[in-house]
Amino acid sequence: MNIKYPKLSWDNRNNIFVSFYKDNKRYRISNGEKIGINLKPNSFPIEKRNEMGKILASEVYKFLQSQKALVSEKKVENKIKTDLEYLTLALESKINSNLSKKYLYTLEFIYHKICDYSKQGNINKEILKEFLNSYNNSTSYNTIRRHLKALIGEAMNLGLKDNPMHHIKRKIQEEKLHKPFDNIGSILNEIKDFNTNLYICCLLTYGCLLRPHREIRELKWGDFAEDLSFIYLGGDRNKSKKNRIVPVPKYIIKELKPKEMHLNIFSNKHKPFNISYFKSVWLKYKNRSNILLKNQTLYSFRHSGAINIFKRTQSIHKLQSAMGHSSIETSLTYLRGLEIAQLEEEDMPKI
């Protein structure tokens, strides 16, 4: 039997983990608990984690060759009887998977709510619909549904037979237009006087078309080329899941003051600020700005940059590359949303 060697990767908190497939199911572990050994690479200093992670990957490979069952699989086979018990095990699995505190908090909230709705440990489509329909707001409904789907999916990986989320569709949300800037220079100057970090974030959002709340917030000096002319983002660091190389305009380079490669460019520490950092700073700026208009948001810089690129190049392919969109259809939809041009794919140049 052909057994692939486990893959070693890092998450956005600099924790190392091993991913592998067993019986056509994908697993991701950060310690040796599931293969019955006491090995915790992330308990070591960062500089030692890669070495310990390689040891964990080697032990996993040996384990896969032995054809033994994972510890969690034994628990499922011997102990799990009800849908709710599968969900409990799924939550435990998520908690042990180096996910963000905010994400785990939401999963735990959903889990306890489902426990309240469940009768005799059963979880079916009617119960989940009743729970989801308690959210009248489409955005809240879809957010909770997405997290619930992830939890149910993990429960199915662990042995839950039927998918109670089947045919529970997301609600259509009313799109909100991020109004672009006509006075980009004036806005940036006002922000520069208000907060340096927000200013650099807005420059990168506009000039590099990166997304502010993760792609930019998590940037380290090591993500830049030596002369700061490019930013290198791995697939695990951006929405498209593809590696990206993003040019940095000269007007941004002159504002950057690089430090050690391992430091975050905003916090000047190994760890970035929390996920709500720029949202909070933007709100403070918005409340005191004299020139910001209604519906102009932090994302308006990205939209303004997209408009600028398309108007100058008239190239949907260049826009797609700059935005990091996974397909040309996404870029076309984006332009229609900004009311730039009513284009269709067949309108584009052909070979």
C-alpha cells in the first residue's frame, strides 16, 4: 500500500503541525496524542519546533505503516453512541487543533446551544433549522451556519453517520458597497496625522491591494524582499490559498522602517496585534475625521486601488492578479459591484 509521508506545516501563530491522510480522511495533529506517544513540538522554543516537528512526522509515518487505529478512532468505536457525543468529540478535536481563541469561542457557544435544542442526544435537520432560524439577521445566520457546518463536518470525520446540515442553505445577504475615495491623498494625510500604523495599513491596502485584517496585520519584515520591493505571501496567509508575490510601490517603500525579520511590522513583536486591532483604530479615526464620507471604510482603499488599476490598464487579468482573486469571474463580479463596467467573460480578449 502506498503511504504518503506526512506534511509538516506552520499555522499563523507559529505553531507547527503534521497533516496526513488515513482511510481517505485528512488529519492534522500538533502532538503525538493520537498516535499514542508523548511528543509536543510546540512546547519547545520556536527555533526547536521544526526539528521536533520532523520527529513527529517520522513517528506518524511509522504509525501509518503499522496500520494501527488512531486513539480518537478507538474512542469513537468503543464509546460514542449518540449524535451529541459525536459533536462533543468534534469540539474536543477542534480545541486541540491550534485554532484562534475567537473561532473556538464561537464553536463552544454553538455546541452549548445545540445541547439545549437537542432531545435525547439526537441532532437532526429540524433541530439545526430551529436553532439557526433564531437569527433574523442574514449575516449572523450565515456566520453561525458556517461554524456549525465545520463542527458537524468534524463530527462526521469521527463517525457521525448522517449529515444533518444537508440542504440547509445560507441566506442571501444584502451587499454593502464600500464607497471608493475621490480624495485619496487628503484621506491618507489625515490618517497619517492620526495613527502611523493605520496609515501604513491603508497604504498597503490601497497600493498593494492586500486585505487589512489578516494579510496586512500579520506581515513581518521577513515577508518583504531585502529592498522592500516585493511582499511574499504563502497560500496559508491569503484568501485565495495561492502563493502570491506582490509589488510594493515606491511611495510605500519610503514610509517603511524595517527592523528584524521575525518582528511584526506593526507590533514590533513576534506576535501581531489581535484580529480586531485595525477595526478598532479605524472606528476611532472615523469618529473624529472631518472628510470621511458615509460608507467609506478601511476596505474602500482596496476598492479604490482596484478602480485605479483597471482604469489605467483596462486589463481584467492584471486586476485579477493584483487582487489575488482565484478566478476571472470573481474579478468581473467585483468590477460590476463597483459599477465600473458591465463586462462579461466573453467580452475579454481571446487567443
